[in-house]
Amino acid sequence: MMWNLVTRPYMTFSIAKPLSYSAPASGEAVMRLNAPATGEVLRLDELPHPLLQTGLLGTGAAINMTTGEVSAPIAAVVQSINVAKAQIVLAHAKGLKLQLQIGQPGEISYGERLKWLVKKGQRCEAGRPLLQSDPLWIKQQDALPVCVLTLLNVGRLGAIVLTSDPKIRIYDEDFLTLYA
């Protein structure tokens, strides 16, 4: 089950608004996101971290990375970069905000082994490299080398649909389809 989030500069908390993982019969796709990384596609409830499993950190998907490059899934502006938490927030012109996080919450400290390729306020086209990570090093730290994509403002969305392909390559289209 997925939840709608309300964000404040100092915290993120959920409001009970479940979203469906299947396409609605009458809904129209409003946006399609490209794959931000290469690897195995996972729903958030398939990850071991309880905050991701329950949807308290947002609605979205994850990719168990086999390579270290992470790119922008849509054309957007870099709203913030949190090096300590290995997170980047992107804002699309239509208002959608999404967060990409390397590793599960708390697994990567102080952005170790992450090379940031963008800066706050920078405009990025879909497919532009955002950062370079080291999945092998992440595994050696007994952590999952995942790229977690969460949607931070899903108020007008009714459903999200993941690609049916269990393996995906960076820049592949239709990784995640959003429905009104």
C-alpha cells in the first residue's frame, strides 16, 4: 500500500491516501519516468527496511543496482542534495517532486563513495547523469546497492505502474507510469 506525503523543511510524515499499483480502468497516464539506474526492479514493500515496506517514506520503486550510474528519470530541477543521507530531490515543471536515494535509509553515511555530478538549482534533462556510486563497495558494507525512487507529492495521482520487466537498463522508458 502507498501513502501520500506532506513535507516540511524539517520532517516528512504520511497522510493515509493509498495508491494502487495497477493501472485504473478509466485513468489516463499523466507521466512516464525513465529508469534512473540499471538492475533489478523492486517494489518498495520488497525491501527489508520497515519505513520503505510500509510506505511511510513515500510511494515509488527501487532498483537493485548492477552499475553505479544514476540519472534523472524526468526533466527537472535539482531542488536539494543531502550528501549525508545520499539523497537528491528533483522538481518537475508540472509540480511533481521525487527523491532518489542510494541505499536504504541510514545505510550510506556522509555520501561515502558517491560522486555528485549536479548542483542544487541545476536544470537536468531526462537521462542526465546525477551521480556515480559504487555498488560493489555498498555490498561490502553489508548494505543493499539500491536506488530508491519515492514520489513526494502524489495528491492528484490515483495509481502508479511499474514496468513489467524485472530487469531494467538506465534510460529505459516506462520504468514507472503515473496515472491520474
